Amino acid sequence: MLEIRKSSCRLAFLSKSDGSVKLKHGQTSVVAAVNGPLDVKIIKEQVDKMNVDIIFKYKTESKAKNQRTMEKLIQQICECSVLVKNFPRTNLTIALQELEDDGSLLACCINATCLALLDACIPMKQLFAAVSVCFNKVDDTITIDPTLSQESQYPGVTFVFNNGKFNVIAMHSNSFLSKEVLNKSLLQAREHAKLMFDSYRDLIKQSHQIV
């Protein structure tokens, strides 16, 4: 199954942030807010680049054990995508809040982060988009943008691509997948990442039309 659930977004969702977005993939929705570059505490100061802080909050505490993993992955994606060397001795904070989770939450958070950075006009050397997939070993099928029910049944992986040559800049898997399955998943995920970058423009236009 290669269908992606309908997406929608609202830019400038939070009035007190430099950039923000509320993004929905199907019934999965998150809010991302960007603040900075701002003065940084001495303990976090880096003389050659901007410090990037990611703060992620789940809707319920029961999933909090995965919080640090989510934060670290998104931090690494931002550090290789934002022009951090242009803003030494400063701090950029990106806060993410899960509103609803019906699958592909990580991909939704990553895509919301990119849109919030765009809304904040943060200089970037590349855009990024995430696509989650899961693999059904019974009938050898790949599902793009899986729901929570599908994620609970099948092993999955989230790929993050840049918008240049659509190279993979990050990947996260919840279980072991063979090289063959990974390559098959990668090919299909890359095609949908291209559509995701196209949808960024549509989502932004759609958001500006919301009164």
C-alpha cells in the first residue's frame, strides 16, 4: 500500500514563537515551535557554531522512555541542515509537542520541524523530509505512512531525505530489517519524499489561506 494519508498544516500557530507549525498526517498531529538564534548560556556556548536544543514532549508519560532518542535524532538532522556556523555563540530551541499519535509520529515531528524552521526564516543549506514505512513479512508488502495499528504489527523504519539529490541523511528503525527489505523500502520511501517536498509548498499555501 503506497497511499499517504492527507496532510494539513498551520504556520505561525503560536504567536510568541519565532516560527511555529501545527502539522497533521492523517490523525497524527504535532506542534513545533522555533525560537532563536538567541543568547546562549556559557555552559552551552560553542565558539564556532550555534547550539541546537530539541525539546520533545509526548502526550502521555507512558512513552517518555523514547523521548531522548527522538530529541537526539532531530537534533542531528537540524545540525546538518541548518547553517549553524553562521551563528556562533547562540542558541536555537525547537520544541515539539505530540497532540495525537495514529502512527508515523517520528516522520510527522521531523517534517513539522522543517516547516517551523522555514516559518522562522532560519537559514538552511538543505530542507529535509521524513517518510515512515513498515514491512509485512506475510505478503511481502510495504506500507508508506503506516498507522499506529500497522506499526504495532509490522517492523518499520523512518528515512529522512534532503531536497537536493534526495540522499538519506538519517534513519531510525524499531526492529531488525534485512538489507533486501531496507533497500526495497528505501526506493519507495525516496519516491514519496519527493512528493513530500512538493507538498511543503502546497501545505504552506494552504496554511496562508486559513483565516
